[in-house]
Amino acid sequence: MSQRSDLQRRRAATESAWSRLVPQLRTTGAATRGAEALRHDLAESWARSLHSVDPGRDSAPVTDGGAVHHRWTDSPLRRPVDDLADELHSIADDAGFVTAVTDESGTILWTCGGRTMRRRAEQVNFAPGGRWDEQAMGTNALSLALRTGRPASVFSAEHLVAALHGWVCYCAPVHGPDGSVLGVLDMSTTWDRSNPLALSTVRSLVSAIEVRLRTEHPHRARGAGDEVRLSCLGAGRAVRGDRHLGLRPRQVEILTLLALEPDGFSPGRLREAVYGDRPVSASTFKAEISHLRRALGGGIATRRYALTVALSCDAVEVLRALRHGDAETALRLYRGPLLPHSVAPGIEEWRTQLEVGVREAVLASSRPEHALRYGGHAPYDTEVHEHALRLLARSDARRGIAAGRLGRALRD
């Protein structure tokens, strides 16, 4: 079954729900039937939006006559976005996205993307000066992220406004050092290019922006001290500044999972990811979280476990490089399996994902040094050693390294 067929079916289902529910909501203010076909947060947003937004409107309203250059110049997001501009342009161009940054009101201040996609976006005023909060443009990923403070995606007819049914949007809020929402980063494209990795890419980019914000304003950052640096590939170690945090293995596992999943965990899901079906008391689990929170000077939200402290992580950086097709950076940062001695189910799943991703990047690369570098972490992977030998010239002295590894792997 093709991905496009799946997306076509999904689009048809959202259009059907939109056709049934919007008239109900406009008439009665509540969905009397068919609401189960729509996510609860979307149905609630539709009901709120219909008080101020006509689903038939053709574009977003304009703020300040569209002249928002001065707002962007003064925005705290401008400098960190400028630092990442090359990466943002590259992602938008390669994947066919339009990328936008808004302020806290939902007004777009900056965009980038290919000429064709930007022209399509401008038709609905997804452009600087366009206002995309819920009151102005109804249910969309930007308005949901601004309202909830969490990442959001909205596909096709999940948008309230019919003019947006040809789009899919992925969005995450950008939090300042004091925890306030400064705006959002959004990546949007046509519905048929929907990609399950896009939201992870947006979250990673937002994390990079937030780290830069904390670096620029360290006195305003939540928690104490410098950014935490977590190394979990090949070993497990967390430092803050020049101080080793002295975490127990279980706490390193928890910190690693929180770093890899920035949206966070419910208490039950995190406990399962750490302990699986092992009989562990709730007090033991909470004690590990409490110790980790103290070590971080806070740094972990309470009701839903998620990091609130600036943190960089080698595994997260490898995943980001893989998503961008940057095998060189991924292999430079990959120093071995994720927490190799851990048997936590969540860690084992992420370990496999990282190993598969890096290995596939190696086998797809035409550079022999990639296979040689990865081969040092995978001594029994005959396919990788054979790939290195195919790429190395007959006169290359490094053939001896690959041949020796292949011989040992075949003997063992």
C-alpha cells in the first residue's frame, strides 16, 4: 500500500468530517454526531474558532498593513533564526516546505522556501504580516501551538478554513529563557508531501533556537548554571559546565529518554520505557525522578515529564544530522551504541533506531572513510567491511584495515 494512497484516504476522511461537523458547530455550537472522527483538540478549536472565523475566508488577515520589518528587527528570535538560516533554507528547499517564524501574537515575521511554494503560501497570506492566531485564522498548527505551548500538526481538512485543506503544517512553540512563548516555528507543505519526521525536525530546530536564546541571556534562564551536556553514545555521562553530575545509570537512562523525546512522557509511559514489565514500586520510580530533578536544579516538568533545562545531547545531534542527510556529521558524532549496557525498553528501541539510521547512511555513502569509521563500532558487520573494500582503491593502504576486520568477522 503506497504512502500516497494512505494520504489520499486520510485526506478524504478529514474532508468528510469537516463537511459533517462544521455545519453542526455553526448551528448548535456543539457536534452532535461524528465528532469521534476528529481529534478532541481539533474539535474544540473548531468550536472556538467559528465565533470569529468564516471557514470560507480565502486568506489570513494582515497585521500593520503587512509592514512587520521593524518587529522582526527587534524580535529576540531574529538572531538565533539568522544563525540557523542556512539550515532552515536547505531543509525548506530540499523537502518542498515553506518555513515561517511568528511572534507571540501569531503574526508571521519571517519566511523562507522555494519560489513555487512561497507563491502558493502567499495566496493565503502565509507570509510576513499574516496573522495566524486562532481568533484570526481558526484551527491551524500555529494557533494550536500558541494556545497549548506544545508542538502541533494539522493535516488537510483538519484546518477549519477550507482554503488551507491543500496543506499540512508542522509547528512548535519557541520558549524564552523564562519559559514564556516568544513565537512559533512552522514548516508547511502540500498535503501529499506529509512526512512523519517533519514534526521531529521542527522540534529539533526549535531546541537549537532555544539553546541560543539561553546562551544570549544566561541570567534569565531557568535552572542554575550552564547548559547540561549529555553524552550517551558508547557510554553515559552528564556534565554541567565543568562539573560532572554524578547520575546513577537509571537516571542517565531517564535523562536520555527525555532528551530524545522533547514532547515528554506521561508518568506511566516513562515508567514503562525505563522498567518495562519489571515489578518496580511507584516510590522507587519517583525517587529516581526526584534525584534527577535535584541534580538538574529543577529542569523537569512535574505533571508531564519533560525537560525544561537547556540540554545538548550527542544522540539527538546524530539523529538531526541523519534527518538532514548529513552522514559526515552523524558519523563524526556517533561513538558507539546508545547506553550499550542498558536494558531499558525505551533505550533499546532508540538504540536500534540510531544503529539502523547510521548504518544505512554508511551503506548509502560513496566515501570509504565512512564505512571505515563505522566499522570500528561494528566489528561483526561483514556487509559494512565489504562495502569499505569495494570503495577503497587497490593501492589504498587502508584496505588492510577493512580486510582484517572482515576476516575476523567471518572467523567469529
